[in-house]
Amino acid sequence: MKKVIIILVCMIVGCIFVQRQQYKKINSLNKELKIETDSLKKQVDSLTSEMFVKDIQIGRYEYIMDRAQAEMTPDCKEELETILKQTE
């Protein structure tokens, strides 16, 4: 009977030891993932702000082009369209 109790205690201690090691591995992986997540969030934020600036620039360009086309003579419009086709 004593041998069975000693074996059970050893098994329980072994299980606790293995679980502790796994817990440490999971904690270290969790910290690494948190660091990667933070860096990805920063990158997304910077890309979002760059897109915002580009959207504003494109909007300004479209506004200027629309206004210029409204005020141009037909000859100027034709010349502008040929230039735009060549640059695209």
C-alpha cells in the first residue's frame, strides 16, 4: 500500500512539474505575441495615416482638375486630355 501511495505522489509531482514547464512556455509565447501585436498595430496606424494624407492629396488634385476643366476653352480641354492620356 505504501508503494502505491509513493508512486501516486511521484506521479502527481511529475505532473505538476510538467504543467509548470508548459505554463512557462505559454507565458513566454504570450509575451512574444503581445510584442508582435503591438508592432503590427503601430505599422497599421502609420499606414492608415499615410493613406489619409494621400486621399487628401488625390481629392485636391481631382478638385483642381474639375475646376480647371470647367474654366478651360475647348482647345485647352483637348490639349489637357491628350496630356493626361500620354501620362497614364
